[in-house]
Amino acid sequence: MADVPAAVLRPFEALGEKVLGGLESLGRFGAFFALALVTIVTPPFKLRAFVDRVHYIGYRSLIIILLTGAFTGMVLGLQLYLTLTRFGSEAFLGPAVALALIRELGPVLAALMVTGRAGSALTAEIGIMRITEQIDALTVMALNPFRYLVTPSILAGILTFPLMTAIFDVVGIMGGYLVGVHLLGLSEGTYFGEMQTFVELDDILTGFWKSLAFGAVVTWVCTYKGYYVGRGAEGVARATTQAVVLSSVLVLLWDYFMGSVLP
Amino acid sequence: MIEVQGLHKSFRGQRVLRGVDLEVPDGSITVIIGRSGGGKSVFLKHLLGLIRPDRGRVVVDGVSLTEISGRAVDEVRSRYGVVFQGGALFDSMTCGENVAFPLREKTRLRRAEIARRVDEALAQVGLAGVGSKYPEEVSGGMRKRVAIARALVTEPQIVFFDEPTTGLDPILVNSIHRLILALHRRLHFTAVMVSHEIPEIFEIADTVAMLHEGRIVEVGPPAAIQASANPVVRQFIRGEVDERTI
């Protein structure tokens, strides 16, 4: 059989290389999380690094969470009031705002906000540590960089995202209250009373599980992108962009998936 | 003793190491010289266990670093001290915290004892009193000294220096070399250094090895290297420009 010309094979080789490269990245991405999980459950635990990460991811994101939470609630209050009025159902403004926030908007928007603020910074910080050989320095000191950089960040994400989401929800509900009650004239009793009737524990748990998962996903992606950063400043810039984009897309995909599975 | 046997490494088809053989005797200062891009840093990373070779072995005191993993590698590394090219100091910590870090994380020493040893290590490199400054607040030469203090604070048996004088002025280069020599005489560690500093390194090296195009082309005491008849070595140590490469 005659040999196939190289020019014919080249596109297939290129395609094969791309597919193999993609599979390798996917495998490395999974192995990264598995290794992080192993270091979570095996001592020694780096409490100082964990507290530092909670401060970095959680506390320092508070202002942006308060701001976006308040305005999201206010917009919801305004728009839902106008919509519900058409059906004569403005009494349900409280539960409508609360359910939208608790089940969907709270976990998703809080995650996207924290990704933009802390996730990008996390990738850049770890990326710079990689290119300035600080991660290699940890390794050659016979210390596991995962324990200092990755595991505390993922644990802090799992802890702080639900807390950030809870704050986002409460502030959002108060924003809706401000617009619905004080601006549009709905009674305070109706706003909160109907909310107590319609919001159930399952709704709160749905939001909680989502935010917990988003915390893990966002910190996983952002630490991974920083850990395997490319060369130089350009590599860090690219990794940071990729981390934010991939985290945001995964948050939205995961939100749909969890929304369809959870009660 | 560190023995390197037939080390090969390629990256995306590009052969960086093509069979490196080298022996580093205990207690000696061995300096690896060679042109930029000749594979010196890649070679050093193999000795540190940061890169696995495609072929060949790195044997440290009888333990083949290339055939072990996990904790066994960490056990070998726990006898290492490393001074990276840029210092690799943790920029979120002060200079003192950087030096204290390996002691804090790897030993059960009490806080007061760690503080005493950090002060001693910083004084040893001529930096007494700068412990509270952050790396970005001190000069490049001081950062290198802090990195040396951090590498030596655990009293390692083997210390690796990756171009410890790059980017420094000639006076600082000499001062760092003298410091390394003085510390070596006092602490008797085995030193492996990658350097471009010709002819300064001939004053501190016991053995000089020239790495060229992925192979050790010449190895011996400084006097022998300086008198080498190998044109590649002669060209490098005299800094002669090859007109064909311009």
C-alpha cells in the first residue's frame, strides 16, 4: 500500500495533538483536585494559611458583596413589584424576592463577584509565586505547596462562599424591602409575613449546597490556573483571565445542573 | 556524594540534556559553567528532584533520586539548602520570617530558639537588623544574602546555588562569593553552583564543570579548566565571540 502523503496526515496529527492535549489538561485538572482533597484530610493542617485565606477570600470581598446584594435586591423589588401589580399579586413581592435570591441569584451572583475580586487575585498570586520560584522553594524545603497554597484556599472557599451568599441574600432581601415597602408603599407585614409562609427550608438548603459547591469550584479553578501558569507576566495575565472565565462558566453550568437535581 | 549518570532530557522534541555525567564529592564546591540556554538550570532542577529525566540517574549518597517519589524524595531534600536565581523569597513575609520559615515548618524548635537562630543566620550574612524588612524593601544584593541565610539556617549538608550573583555589580559579586566561601569553610557543606561569573568562580571552586549543548565537555580543578585546550571551554572562559553566531 502506498504511503499517505504527509500533507494529508498533518491536519489529523494536529487534531490528535489538540485532543490529547485537552485530555491531558482535563486529567491534570482532576488529579489536582484529588490531591487537594487528600491534603485536606491528612495532617499537618496549616491553620495560619487557612485563616489568611478566609480573610483574603471572605472578609476582603465583603464590601462588593454588600453593594451587589443591596442593588440586586432593590432591582428585584422594583421589577417584581411592577410585574406582580399587573396580576394584582404584589402581596407576594416578599417571597418572590426572597426565593429568587435564596435559590438562584444569591449563590450565583455572590460566586461571580467573589470570583472577580478574590479568584482572579488568587490565580495571580499563586502564578507569580510559580514564576518567581517560590513554589519550587517550598518543594525543595521538603514542604508540600498544596498544604500552603491550594488546600487552605479551597477550604476557605467552601467556608466563605455560603457565608458570603447568606450575607448577599439578607442584604438583598433588605434592598427589596427598602424599595417595596418604603418606596412603593407595600406593607411591611405583607412583605415579611408572606415570605415566612412561602420560603421553606429546602429553598435555603438549595442555596446553601449551591454556594458550597461554587466555593469549591471557583477556588479549585483559580488555584489550578495559578499553579500551572505559563511563562512570565503574559502567562500570569492569561491564567488570570482563563481562571475568571472558566470559573464563571462553571458556576453557571453547575447552577443549572444543581437547580435541576436539588428540590 | 552526588553522582549523575547519563542524564537525558527533552522538552517538546528539543534535547536539552544529552547524557550528562558528573560526580560531586562531599564537602567540595563544584561550579557548573556554560552558555545561557545550555541546560544548566534544567540540570540543577534534576538534582533538586523538580524534573524527572527521560533517561539517566541522579544518585545522592547512594539513593537514586530519580527512582523514588513522595516522602523518600522529601527525605533527600531535607538535607538540601537551595539559593534560587531570584532568591525566591516569600514576598508576603519579612526577611526574618523567610529565614525562620524552614525552622518553623520543619522543626519543633521553640519560638525563642528560632528567633535566636534567625538573628544568627542574618548576622552571618552581614544583615543583622534587617529581619523586620520585607524583601521588596531591601536591595538585590541583600535579597540574595537573605536567600543564602534561609538556605543555610537548617544546616543542610548540600547547598545548591542557581546563579547567586546574577544582576549584581562586580563588588557585590565578589562579596557574595567570599561569603559563600567563608560559610563553606565554617559549615563544610557540599556546594553545587551554577554560575556565569568568569573568572571570579575560579577563586572559590574546587571543581569546575563546563556544560555545553547538553553534555559536560570538560571537568576539573579551576587551573585545569583555565588551561584547557578544548576550544569550546577556551572560547567561553575568554568570552570570545563566535562570528558565525552573530
